[in-house]
Amino acid sequence: MPQDEVLAAVEARLISTFGEPDSRAAVTFLGADRIEVLRFPTADGLVRYATLGMSAAPMADPTVVVADPLRGPRAELVLTVRGGRDEVLRPLATLGASPQVEGLVVAPGASLDLGGPLWTGAPFTGFLVAEPGGLVPDLELPEPAEPVRFLPLLPMTPNEAAHKRVHGAAELQERWLRHGTDLRDPERRGVPLD
């Protein structure tokens, strides 16, 4: 399936799930294809941001000399923020380009750190990549291509990221759940870690 057809199918899946986007931003990085970030507001005050372009090609292990153009995991990233924070558009596009630029394979349980606040005043500098399927169903592609998975991003404070490195993603998510953490709150405090 050609890349443009894959991306058209991905965009159609996002629109069928979230409705029409009210805006989009595009970023092109040297040596990488264009990555768009679509913005989808909801009736209850949430804003969902989704990358479009990351799934055009499968992610490949950087140690492989020649990447398989068909086989390998494909994904797009989805972030939900109450009230929206449009400053996150460029960081999301950067992460969306990271498989092409850095050879990064983004998978559930991974940490994605940007080294600075996700938006002005944000207590978060990175994300935990969550399991797909809950918000946007996987998009099946013709064999032998793997389906496109829509990976939710959960903002993490630097302390939460350090805790995750030591104790694992499942323990951090359990802690968030135990404390009733609203992961969509752009101003939430870090979860107690002691």
C-alpha cells in the first residue's frame, strides 16, 4: 500500500473517531517526511492532538542495515489535554519524526523525553507511551504490513519519569490509578512517589 494511501486511511480513521479537526500544523525535519499534527476539540472541553505521517513507513530497529519497507510496527501518537495546549504541536511533530530521524521504535511502555517543558509552565517534560486500542481502534493494512496503532501519550513529570525508569511503566500507571490522577489535566501535580 503506497504511503499516501496509508496516510489517507489513517486520517479517515482519526476523523471517523474524533470528527473533523479544527486545525493542523505541519513540520518537516531534515531527512524526514512531513509530519502533521491534527487538533480535535471535544464538546466536553478536551482537545485531542494526533500525529499524521509517522505511520507512513514501518519503524525499524536502528541496528538493521536495510529496513523492510513493509514489515514492522507502525504508529501514530495521540495526546488528550483538557482545554488544549497548542504549544505541544511542535514537540508532538518532533516525536512523530523520531522513528525516521533517530531510528527510534516507539512502543507501549516507552518513555519519550523532550528535555524541557511540553508547553510554557508545564510540569511535564515527557510522556509515557500507553497501550493502544482504547481510544482509536487499530487500522488494519493489507498483508504483510502490520496494523497502524494509535498510541496514547501520558504526560510525565521528571520525577515520574525517573520513578518509571526504576520501577517500570505498569507500577507508575498503577500509582496514577490509585491516586485518581487526571492525566488530561495540563496543570496537575506529580503523583506521590513515596
